[in-house]
Amino acid sequence: MAFILLSRCVAVLVFLLPSQSLLPVVKAAGLNLYTDKEALLSFKSQVTIDPLNTLSSWNSSSSPCNWTRVSCSQVHQRVIGLDLSGLRLTGSVSPHIGNLSFLRSLHLQENQFAGVIPDQIGSLSRLSVLNMSLNSITGPIPLNLTKCLNLQILDLMQNKISGAIPEELSSLKSLEILNLGKNNLSGTIPPSFANISTLLTLDLATNNIGGLIPADFGRLKNLKHLDLSINNLTGTVPLSLYNISSLVFLAVASNQLRGEIPDDVGDRLPNLLNFNFCINKFTGSIPRSLHNLTNIQSIRMAHNLLRGYVPSGLGNLPELQMYNIGYNLIKSSGDEGLNFLTSLVNSSHLNFLAIDGNLLEGPIPESIGNLSSSLRSLYLGGNRIHGRIPASIRHLRSLALLNISYNYVSGEIPPEIGELTNLQELHLAANKMSGRIPNSLGKLQKLNVIDLSANELVGSVPTTFVNFQQLVSIDLSSNRLNGSIPKEVFSQASLSKTLNLSSNQLTGPLPQEIKGLENVAAVDFSHNHLSGSIPDTIGSWKSLEKLFMDDNMFSGAIPATLGDVKGLEILDLSSNQISGTIPNNLGKLQALHLVNLSFNDLEGLLPQEGAFTNLSRIHVEGNSKLCVDLTCWNNQHGKKTSTAIYIVIASIAAVAVCSVIAVLLCVRKRKGKVMPRENSIKLQHPTITYRELCKATGSFDTGNLIGKGKRGADQQSITSTGGLRGSIGYIPPAFSGGLSIIKWVQSDFPANIEQVVDPELLLSIQDFQPDARFTSPEKQRECLISVLGVGLSCTADSPDQRADMRDSLQKLKTARDTLLKPPLDHKPDLDLEAGIGESSIKP
Ligand SMILES: *[C@@H]1O[C@H](CO)[C@@H](O)[C@H](O)[C@H]1NC(C)=O
Ligand SMILES: *[C@@H]1O[C@H](CO)[C@@H](O)[C@H](O)[C@H]1NC(C)=O
Ligand SMILES: *[C@@H]1O[C@H](CO)[C@@H](O)[C@H](O)[C@H]1NC(C)=O
Ligand SMILES: *[C@@H]1O[C@H](CO)[C@@H](O)[C@H](O)[C@H]1NC(C)=O
Ligand SMILES: *[C@@H]1O[C@H](CO)[C@@H](O)[C@H](O)[C@H]1NC(C)=O
Ligand SMILES: *[C@@H]1O[C@H](CO)[C@@H](O)[C@H](O)[C@H]1NC(C)=O
Ligand SMILES: *[C@@H]1O[C@H](CO)[C@@H](O)[C@H](O)[C@H]1NC(C)=O
Ligand SMILES: *[C@@H]1O[C@H](CO)[C@@H](O)[C@H](O)[C@H]1NC(C)=O
Ligand SMILES: *[C@@H]1O[C@H](CO)[C@@H](O)[C@H](O)[C@H]1NC(C)=O
Ligand SMILES: *[C@@H]1O[C@H](CO)[C@@H](O)[C@H](O)[C@H]1NC(C)=O
Ligand SMILES: *[C@@H]1O[C@H](CO)[C@@H](O)[C@H](O)[C@H]1NC(C)=O
Ligand SMILES: *[C@@H]1O[C@H](CO)[C@@H](O)[C@H](O)[C@H]1NC(C)=O
């Protein structure tokens, strides 16, 4: 007994852990260092891949106390610690681990362990730290875990654990950190958790937990960190929760919570640094007291139903890094409506500011330039902002994203924007901006996306647009731009998404140089006055999927090289003066599903294969010399046909004439209805369903995504996404240690998702999905997380860990549906006002 006591003292000294009952020691009497060794060897036998060969020293000829990553108590010579974190081990956790009766800490995090947590873990009565986070553990949380009465840290974050959370976990009376986030847990939050008075951290985020937040949680008087985000919680936030004055981090984002946020939340939670109530159904107004918390770092309430004005007090938040009240019903009026922004000049660490999608009215204050020089993202879109963009904006040198789209901003684009050399996204669409596009914008070498569409811009496309190194998407549509398209525009090899110059007054021919755009996926030149023939170098646009050149004055023949564009899906050359025959090789394009060649001067016979055999996908009306089928061709060439065929032809022709007339009427009608702000890709191709476009474009508009959805350090995310040009080429620093790309993605997933995604994913394809402007960034982030999650589960090293295709597809569909869910009930009027008017075309 004395010996046991002595060893306990040593253990206590070494580990500073609370003392424990003698009972387990007595029970474990049959176990010794020899059984520890056997247990570890059997553990090793279930590790199937050990890429770093770490376990090579684990052999029977030496004592386990000499093995790497194994620690023993000095006096007792029993295994007390096992730290196998980050070794990229694959395999399952052997049940024999339960024989390590002296084990106090078990670190298996950051490996690829699969299978279930063995029941035998319940035998580890001394266990105080269990970290299995970042593995692929499946199955439920074993009830036997509740026998590990000394557990202080239980971290199972980011596995595939399913089932309900056992309420019996509340018997772990020493538990301080309980992290079950990023699993597949369902059921409800056990109210019994309110009894774990020692809890400091409770993280249940990113699961599928429903029901109410237990009202008893107010009893968790030591709780500092509570994260219940991204679940399916309903009801209100119980008032008692606002009684936990120790709370530093409180996040309930992305649930179905409702009710008002108490106005005195800041007074009752004086230690709060992080407050995240985004994406719920909260009503009422922005609690004034939050602005009383002088140390607060992050205030987020985006995507709720909050009304009223922005309360005063923003001038007293020197530590504030993120302020996000986007997508609510916050209003302001008068010429000083946005002056609350001026108060934020005292927040010198501010790097993220979003007030978009509200009812805010007023001009942008001159003091905007006095905001923090570390500001990275500024979202002002979808409000009622008028007046000019102040030139003082030039001082926001760190700005990577500026979005003022969908407002009533007038005046010229200040040339000073060209001084924001860190800018990656510039969105000024759908305003009333006039004048020329400043040449200085060409200085924005890091620009990924530029959207100046639906304004009143005049003059020509600046030739300085040659300087962009990383441009992925450019939209200048629906303006009054004239002159010819400078050949510099076509030298952007980085342009991989969209070139949209439609609905302008552009003239002249396309230069042969267009071949430079070899990576572009969608090009829209429609509704201009472009002329000349279509250069045959167009065949070098190997990535092209959609080409709109309708309503111009193009002449000459359709270049046969278009047949080289293997991925072409939509081709619209209608309403031009194109002549000659349709190249037969267009019929060989497998992806082609919509061709509009109507109202040209085409002749000859339609290709008799591919898309051209399905007349619902082909529009060729208004080409008097064109034959749709062989019979017509034969007729034209004077060959005899039998009467029977004649009758058939006659009826087909009658139907065809009727349809043409119907289509004509239809087209007329539609043209009459076209609103000035719409452009070709967006609306005037009624034959393409919105659903198809969404499907084709993967629903990834993330014009608003960059940096959003992150807690804190948004800076790096923008920097690194900027550096990641495509998935090839750029090698992130973390790779140098031989880390695989999958592991690298896993390591940052999903907390830092912005750091791992290809910027092209992050870039705007809102041209195809106009209402995406009102899909909140938080939602988009969620969608990204699901999709990357599926990607990861499909790339597991061993085939049996890989996700089933059917499951994956289902998950992708769910992600898409979540993203494309119709906006909240209060949004339609806002959408209409913002000039979108698309709310009727929802998938
Ligand atoms: C662990 O202990 C159980 C029973 O105490 C025994 O049956 C088993 O063989 C042990 N495992 C090893 C690897 O020694
Ligand atoms: C066992 O591991 C030790 C290192 O711990 C090594 O020196 C020894 O050669 C190994 N023995 C066998 C049989 O692999
Ligand atoms: C551990 O290794 C050291 C030498 O590396 C040796 O002296 C010692 O006896 C070994 N201990 C056990 C328990 O095997
Ligand atoms: C798990 O707990 C049950 C009862 O609580 C017990 O019967 C069983 O032996 C335990 N299993 C292990 C492996 O400890
Ligand atoms: C568990 O391990 C992960 C990964 O190393 C680490 O980030 C986390 O902080 C650990 N959990 C606790 C509670 O220390
Ligand atoms: C998540 O759990 C549900 C049941 O709660 C199950 O149907 C689904 O397959 C699980 N998903 C994964 C990825 O394990
Ligand atoms: C909390 O513990 C008390 C006794 O300590 C018990 O009466 C009560 O039922 C427990 N509450 C829950 C929700 O488990
Ligand atoms: C969320 O909860 C509601 C009921 O509260 C339920 O109808 C719905 O199916 C749940 N959603 C998911 C994804 O579990
Ligand atoms: C919050 O705490 C106060 C004082 O400690 C108490 O009077 C009140 O009932 C508590 N509110 C809730 C909802 O638990
Ligand atoms: C802010 O704090 C002051 C005192 O520090 C207090 O008088 C005031 O009522 C608080 N404001 C709100 C809205 O809670
Ligand atoms: C900034 O802080 C200073 C001192 O703390 C204060 O006097 C000033 O009013 C604040 N500015 C704004 C715009 O609130
Ligand atoms: C902004 O800063 C300039 C100096 O850089 C100063 O003159 C001006 O008063 C400031 N404006 C506001 C509104 O703080």
C-alpha cells in the first residue's frame, strides 16, 4: 500500500492531476508493464500504415518505456502517456488499449484512424486527456467513456461520429473541455450537461443537433467558450445563457433560432470577445450594450431579421476586428445615414466590415478613408447608398475586397481606387456610375474579379487592362461603352471564368489576338455593334463552355475551328449576318446542348448529328436558305419525293411555321420587357433554364466569401487565396514537409477553409446566378465546407474509408439546395429594389 501511495505521489507531482480513488488501482492488479507492452503491440498491429515509421521502435525486445511516444511513470514503470498525434497513422484503435490501466493521456489527434472508439476505453479510469480530433472515427460515442471519471479533456472534434450525444457524459464531473464539433451527431443537447459545473469549453458546432438549447445551461458558471453553430437548433436562446458572465466566446450561428437578443447582453456578458449570432431568425434590434464592450473583437449578426438603426457607441471598440450586420433590415436615412461608420475609425484593428443587404440610406462618408489601414474586406452592397465614392477611399491600402454593388451610387469611379493595390475583388455593379473607366484600374495587379456592370459608364475599355496578372472574371456589361474591344483584353491568360462585355455599344471586329483567352469558360459579347467575321483563332478557347455573340453585326462564316472547343455547351450567334454553312463538326460536340443561330443568313443543311438532331435545342429560324433535314435539302436540290412524304413534310412545315411565329411573338414580347440593367448572360436567353445555369456553374458565387465566416485573422486568408492560382502551380508553404495535398486540406478544414480553396471557387460567377448576391457569405461558406468535406471523404487513402458515390452525390445536392434556398421571406422586395427581379426563377 505504501508503495502504491508513493507512486501516486510521484504521479501527482509529475502531472499535477487531482488525486483519485484507490479502487481502480486495486482492480487493475492483474496488469503490469508486461501487459502494457502486450497492449501496445496489439495497438501497433492494428496500425496499417505508418508512413513515418514512428512505431518501428515498438518491438518485443525492449521495454515499452523506451519506445518513442510512450511515457512511463518513473517509479511505477507503467505506461501513463501515449502521444501519437500528427503521425499520419492509418488503422483502427485496438480494444486492447483498455489494458493500459495507468494511462492518463491519450493523444491520437491528426491521424487517419477509422473504425469506432472501443468500449474498452471505459477501463482507463485514470485517463484525464483524450484527444482523438481530426481522424475518421465512426460510430457512436461509447457509453463506457462515462466511466473515465477523471476525464478533463475530451476532444473528438472533426471525425465522423454519429448518433446522439449520451446524456451520461454529464457524470464526468471533472470535465473542462468537451469538444464534439464537426461530427455527424444528431438528437438534442442533453440538459444534464448543465450539471458539468467544471466545463470551460463546450463545442458542439457543425453537427446535426436539433431541439432547444437547455435552459439549465445558465448553471454553467465557469463556461468561457460555447459554440453551437451550424446545427439545427430551434426555439430561442434561453435567457439564463446570458447569465453566464464568464463567457468569452458565444456562437450560435447558422441554426433556426428566433427571438430577440436582449438589449443588455453586453452588460450581462462583460467578458465577451466574440459574439456570433449570424444566420438565424433573430428579430428585434441590434443590442446597444454590445457596443459597450470595449474589448470585444468580433460582432456578427448577419442574416437575421434585425430592424432599427445601428446603435451608437461604435467609437469605443479599439479591439474590434470584425463587424458584420449584413443581410438584415437595418435602416438609416438622410445625408448622415452612414455616419456611424465614422465612429469605427477608432477601431484600428478592424479588418472586416459588412453592412450589406440592409436598408441603409445615405452617402458614403468622407471619413471612410480614416478607417483602419488594416481593413481587408468592405461590404456595402445591396443598400440605398447614394452620392459619390469618396476619393479618400485610397487610404484603405490593405483593402482586398470592395463591394458597393446594387446601390444608387453616382459620379465617376474615383481613379484613386487604382491605388488600392491589394485589391482582389472590385464590385461596383448596378449603380448609376457615369464617366469613363479610369485607366488607373489597370494598376490593380492582384485583381481577380472586376464587376462594373449595369452602370452608365461611357468611353472605351481601357487598354491598361493588360496589366492584370490574376484576373479571373471581368464584367463590364450593360453600360454605354463604345469603341472597339482593345486587343489587350484578350491577353489575359488568367481569365478563366467570365468575359462579359454584353449590352454596350462596342464596335469593330474581333482581333485575331483573341486566342490569348485560352482558359476562359464563358464569353458574352451580345447586344453590341460588333462586326466583321469571327476569327478562327476562337478554336483556341479550349475551356470555353458558353459563347454569346447574339445581336451584333458579325458576318462571314461560322469558323470550323469552333468544333475544337470540345466543352462548348451553349452557342448563341443569333441576330447577326452570318452566312455560309454550319460546320459539320459542331455536331460532334458532345457537351453542346443549346444552339441559337436564328436570324442570320445561313444556308445548306443542318449537321445531322449531336445536338442538331434534337430540334428543341436548336434555334435556326430566320435563315431562309437553311435546311433542317434531308428532305428539305433534297427538295431544294430538285429531288423527287413521294406524296406521302410530302404530306408529312407539309404538316411538319405547318407546325414549324406556327412555332416560328410563336417564338417570334415570344421573343418580341420578351424584348419589350427587358429592363435596362439586365444583360445577356443573365436574362435574355430564356431558353436556358436558370436551374441549368446554376447546375453548370456549381453555384459557387462567392463574391462575398473572402474572409467572411472566419473568426479573426481574415488577413491571411485573403493573402493566401490570392497566392493560390489554381490548384496547380502554387505550392503552399506547408507542403515542403512532405505533407500531401489532402492532408494539407484536412489540416485547414474547415476552420480555415478560405486558405485551402482554389481562388477560382472563391470567385464570382454571379453572372450566372444573379440572386447569389443575396446569398449570404456565411451560407456560401457552409456550402463550401460541405463540398470540400465530400471531397475529402472521397480521397481517403484506403478504399473502404472512401465515401460511397451515392452518399457523396446526396451531400452535394444538399449543399446545393442549402445554398440556393429561396431567400428569407423579407427579401423579395429588397431584391426587386436592388434591380435583381429574379426571385421568381428559383430552382
Ligand atoms: C487485455 O486484458 C484482457 C483481460 O484482462 C485479456 O483478455 C487480453 O488478452 C489483454 N490484452 C493483451 C493484449 O494483453
Ligand atoms: C527493437 O527496437 C530497438 C530500438 O528501440 C532496436 O534497436 C532493435 O534493433 C529492435 N529489435 C528488433 C528485433 O527489431
Ligand atoms: C532503455 O534504453 C536504455 C539505453 O538506451 C537502457 O539503458 C535501458 O536499460 C532501457 N530500459 C529498458 C527498461 O529497457
Ligand atoms: C462497457 O460498459 C458495460 C456496462 O456499463 C459493461 O458491461 C462492459 O463490460 C463495458 N465494456 C468494456 C469493454 O469495458
Ligand atoms: C487536440 O488536438 C488538436 C490537434 O492537434 C488541437 O488543435 C486541440 O487543441 C487539442 N485539444 C485540446 C483540448 O487541447
Ligand atoms: C450521419 O448520420 C446519419 C444518421 O444520424 C446517417 O444516416 C448518415 O449516413 C451519417 N452520415 C455520415 C457521413 O456518416
Ligand atoms: C443534475 O444533478 C442533480 C443532482 O446533483 C440531479 O438531481 C439532476 O437531476 C441533474 N440534472 C440533470 C439535468 O441531469
Ligand atoms: C431540423 O429540425 C426540424 C424540426 O425542428 C426538422 O423538421 C428538420 O428536418 C431538421 N433538419 C435537419 C436537416 O435535420
Ligand atoms: C440570472 O441571474 C439573476 C441573478 O443571479 C437571477 O435573478 C435570474 O433569475 C437569472 N436569470 C435566469 C434566466 O436564470
Ligand atoms: C454602457 O455602459 C454605461 C456605463 O459603463 C452605462 O451607463 C450604459 O447604460 C451602458 N449602455 C448600455 C446600452 O448598456
Ligand atoms: C475615438 O476615441 C476618442 C478617445 O477615446 C474619442 O474622444 C472619440 O470621440 C472617438 N471617436 C469617435 C469617432 O467615436
Ligand atoms: C481623417 O483623417 C484626416 C487626416 O488624415 C483628418 O484631417 C480628418 O479630420 C479625419 N476625418 C475624420 C472624420 O476623422
